[in-house]
Amino acid sequence: MARPSNLLYGLDDTPPLAVTLLSGLQQAAMVAGIGAVFPLLVLAAAGADPSQVRDTLAVSMLALGITTALQGARLGPVGSGFLAPAVFTAAYLPSSIMAAKIGGLPLVLGMTIFAGLCEILLSRVLHRLRPYLPAEIAGFAVAMIGIVLGLLGFRLIFGVDAQGEPPPPPVALRGLLLGGIAFGVMIGLNIWSKSKLKLYCVLIGMAAGYLAAWPLGMLDVARMTAAMGRAPFSIPTPADMWPTFDFSLALAFAIGAIACTLRAVGDLTTCQKINDTEWQRPDMATIRGGVLADGIGTTLCGVLGTVGLNTFSGSIGLSVATGITARVVGFATGGALMALAFVPQALDVLGAMPRPVMGAALVFSGTFIVMNGLQVILSRLMDSRKIVVIGLSLIIGLSRDMYPHLFDEAPAALQPVLGSSMVLAIASALLLNLLFRLGIHKRVRYAFPAGHGLLRELHDPLERQGAEWGARRDVWDKVMHAFGELADLLPPVAEPQTLIAVDLAFDEYGVDAEIRYTGQPLTLADAAPSHEEMLESDDALHRLSSFMLTQLASRVRTATQNGEQVLKLHFDH
């Protein structure tokens, strides 16, 4: 693993104690500030009283801290070894709110345990599921999470109730003003600030929202005053209730577990990239360990009495911005979150967060999550099949929010899937991807007459094939470039009037190309010609092309079989 030069403290470094503690506190503050929103929304749907809210937030911080530390460790098969803090996620939010309305907190806890067990199971078979969970579906899941966050944020800002009815205009106006203040501070610091305040834009925006809520009459002053009078220390109390299970919600929570698995894979792949300049492909061993830790964390949440969690893309982005990716900071972050669970005054302040301020934080974070998802989608070549899968699934998902009454009239058995735009969209994408995989061949063969028209004959078929397979753009660019070099290398060595056969094979791990022709063996250069040789030697251009071929492909082999010359190229995916 080659450490990037832009990192102040890399994965295996041990920063000074002060840097470790302050970095851990910063990560914990971001996680707690944004993460508290999701349990609060579910608690509100369940009609929880202030004492339940306080107890749930305490065990929530405890679960986040334990999972964050577990993620940074490598305890046998558990943990990725990266700084990848956990946070409560929108992937389970619609389903958890539905469960809270149907069966209260006991049903939320039981279904959360079920979702965690689903993710644990997925972590064990992740390598076998890669063809059915391609990168574009993972990116789509992330984008849908961001869209759901943003739409929910606007509902909270305007005070729209569960039935979609807006509040009286004065209340809506005050909510818009408060949410606008908090969101404006976040955006202003993030875009125009040149100081380190940019790193804390969400927290500062939340603080500004609390301050603005007081004169607007949207702050629960009595609750805040009571919080200051509480004991400064208390032991978190797990939920005193027996989890229940509802089979009708199983599919919705299972799809949420799939969405969390996809996001964890993306986040941990990002961690691998930012910690290794020589990164070429995902290390599935660390990813499986990270997804397993994520699933264990969600199961723990259900046992302790809170909602499901996932890795936090925002924290990973923060580690890149600060140049500190040391795993020891993950342990400090986990310790800070666990310590917060024992401070009831801080938890009461979080519990009294005005809803428009929650909404501003959700809209802000949702904006970046949507773009992260779109970037993952666009990193792959897209053919008509994949365009239909993503585009149609997006339309189906958004139609749930546009025409809610149409879906509300569907049979009760379908409501766990149809009741959430995110669950509906991801379920549609998974089913459509499975359907459209029919007819896709993993091996193709082309045959062309030897001559200088090789690249012209192959260009369009290769472009179409890369899109059909959904290959990564950067990898397929190397494949296309390699065949461009072969267009110069093969005509001089292949016998005229013979055929050049090209076999291509693709899987989620790489692209293999086998080129067969009759003629002289191809000589590969182990070094590029110098500038002087390029000017003086007639075969320097040939040597340069053969050297470029060895650099573009991950592996190159030549052989002679049955009187034919065989060239084998492998490109890691």
C-alpha cells in the first residue's frame, strides 16, 4: 500500500495525542449532530415521551461508538481496518417510520435486528453477488438515499405532516425562515469560507438554527432549561421492551439492508482508494469485514433500542479534507461517541432540535449524497439496458411521492414495498437488472482480415460491448487504447489474406482479450525508446507501441499454438 502525499497522517500512522483526540471529537460531533435526526424522527412517529427520547439517544450514541471502533479494528473476519465512522441512515428510515406507526418501538427494534442479520448474511456471500449488485445499482441506491433525505428535509422545513398536508401559512413561513437560516450558514461556510470553519459547516449551521429558533418561538425552552438541571452523568439504559416481528415488513427492511450493503461497499472502496496511490481494484476481504461490522452494528442497535446504521460518507470525506485517515482516529471517534452516551444534558439538547434545523441538515447532506451516487453511476459505461434499469427505476420511485394516493390504494400486502419511494425504486432496479441480464454474453468473438483497418473494424463493436457489460470507463479506455496499439503492431507481423480472431471475456474482476493470428510472433519491448531513438530508428515507433501495450494491460502473454500466434491480455477491473 503506497501512502498518498496529500495525507498528513495515513492509515497506519499514530498522530500526536492532541491531534488524535481533536480529530476524533470533530468526527464524533458531525456523526452525532446529523445521526441524531433519524432516531428522533422515528421516535416522533412512535409517540415517544421525552424520557424515552433521552434513553434512546443515549443507547444510539453507544451503538454508534461501538460500531465505529469495530469498523476500524480487524478482529478476525470483523472490521475493515479503516477510519469509516457509523451513522444512522435514511435507508431504513421510511420502513422504520412505518413500523413505528404499526407496532411502536418494539416492532422497530425487531425489524432492525432482522435487517442487521440480513446484512451479516450478505457480507458472507458478497463475492458471489457482485454480478447482481453492479456498481450502477450501488450508485443508484446511494442517489435514492440522497433524494429521500432531501425530500424529507423539505417536509421538515415546511412542517408538512405525514398525510402531506401543510401547516397554516404563518407556521410554514417561520419554518422556512428558520430552515433557510440554518441551511444558508451551512452553504455559505461550505462554499465561500477559506478557513477551517468549512470543516464544521454543518455543526455551525445547526448551532445557528438553535439560536434563531429562540426568537422565532420554535425552540422548546422549557425542555432546554430542564436539561441544564439534570445530573451531568448517567448510565445509558437499553430499551425495556421485547422486540416484535412483522413478516409484512420483512421485504422492505431486507431491501434497506441491501442498500446499506451497497453503500458500505462504496464507502470502503473509497477508503481503499484514498489510502493507496497504487490502488487498482477493491480488496474484497476488507470490504466483507467492513460490511460484517456494519451488519453487527445494526443488529446491536435493535438489541439496545434504536434504529439501523450504516457507514458515513460524510466522515470519509472529512478525513480526506483534513488529510487524516489514521485508524486510531476511528477509535478516538468511537470513544467520544460512547462518552456522549453518558452525558444526559447533551442528549436533551439534541432531542430538542427544531424540525426545520433537522430539515436543513438533511437537505444539505442529501445534496452531496445524490452527487456521490451519480458519480458512481457515470463511472460505468451505459448501454440501453442499464439506462432503462436506472431511468425507469428512478421514475417509478419518484412516482410514489408524486401520486401517493395511487399507491396507497394498493393491497396491504404490497405496502411495505410500495409505501416508500426509496424501497420501491431499489426493488425495481434489482428486479429489472435481473431481467435484463438475460441475453448478455460474457464471451464474444470477432474475426477480421489482417490489415491496417483493424482498429476501424473493432472500434464500434468494442464500444457497444463495453457498454453492454457495464465496464468501468477507465478500464475500457485502456482496452480501446490497447487495440489502438495493436492496429499498428499486427499488420507487419500477420500474414496477408488471413484472419485475426479476437476473443473477449468479461467478469466483475477483469477483462480478458485473446488475439490469434497466423504470422510472426509479436516482440514486446520492456522499455520505451528514447527521444533520440525515436528520431533515428525506423522501428522505434513499433517498440513504443509494444511498450505501451505492456503498460495498458495488467498482464501480457505471448505463445504459439497449433501454428498460430496467440497474444493474451488481461485488464484488471
